[in-house]
Amino acid sequence: MNEGYDRLAAAIRRAETLIPKTGLDRSAVFDISDLAFHSGLEESTVRRLLAGKRVPPITDFNAEVVRRIRFAHATRLKTETTEHGQQVRRLYTLPEIAAAAGMTPQWLHKLLKAPKAPNLEHSKALAVLFEVRIEFFTDPPALALALVLEERVLPDLESYQVDPVETLSRQFGLTAIAARGIDSTDGPDASRALLGLIHRLSQERRPK
């Protein structure tokens, strides 16, 4: 079974073709931590797949689904506003997750400990809570990474050639990038500097 390897190889080849046209560093485009974040894969798995190597097939489906649920829990944070008007981000509590998924905290604890994959309705609710596709929990590794490249990396590389500042600010959810003194017409060196700046800012938004 191919399980997405051909699709992944095609996406990598397309990215490799586009990267020289942008002037960006390959390591910045294939950001391991960002690809892991969006695919639900371990960073070591992402590195191996990007190198064109195969990874062991999933032999315990339930355990892998639960691992990705735990990964989503550890990396998708809840935003709250304090009484002083400040926004803070924190992990969802297990009771909050259970309530969102329509199950009891005891059942969620049992599910995570067993481990046992949730049913379809619970999986859909978890995907909504963590703002991921439901397939985030189930896709084979190569397909999971291929989808991230197709849906995020390749569109950004293609639009980057037209307007780098707009592309990067959209990619990282920042709206005041131009005010930092780097214009999209300043050339690849300035664009690389901008990418580095935005990358550092984006990392601050991730849980440690």
C-alpha cells in the first residue's frame, strides 16, 4: 500500500522547484516544528519523510489516534481574557475536552489510558475543539505530511513570488509586518530577514 508516499514525493518535488525562485532557505520552508504541528507527526518522522525515506507503518491504530489526540491537546491552546483585559493561553483541561466531545471525564480518561480511539461523533467534536481536520487523527504519516505541504507550503510558495510580505503576514496571522520597515520590493535578503523575524514571533505562540 502506497499510503501517500507518491503524493508526498510530488509535493516535495514541487516545493523544491519553487524554493529557488523565492530566495528562501530550504530549512525555513520545510520548517520541521511547523510541519509537525500541522500534521500531528513527531519531528523525527517529518525529517525522515522529507528525506525521502519510509517510516514504519502504523500497526496499532488506536494507539496512534490517541497519540495524536494527546499531541493536539499539548499544542492547541485555549485563549482566555483575564479580568484585567489581558489575553492568556493555556491547555484545555480534561473536563473541558470531555464536555466538548460529549463524553464524561471518566470515559475520556479511560480512552486516553487504554488507549482506545473515540467513535466518529466524538472524533468530530475533538477535531472542532482543536481546530483540525478529523483526518488529523487518522491519516497515514506520508499522507498527513503531503496534505500539509499541499494545503499550506505550496500555496504560500506560489503566492510568495508575487508578494512576499503579504504571504508571510497571512501565513503567520500578523497584520502589521510592513510597519517593521521591510518592503516586499527590498529583495530576497530583506525577505529572508522578514521570514526569520516572523518565524521567531510564531514560535512564541507555541507551548513550550
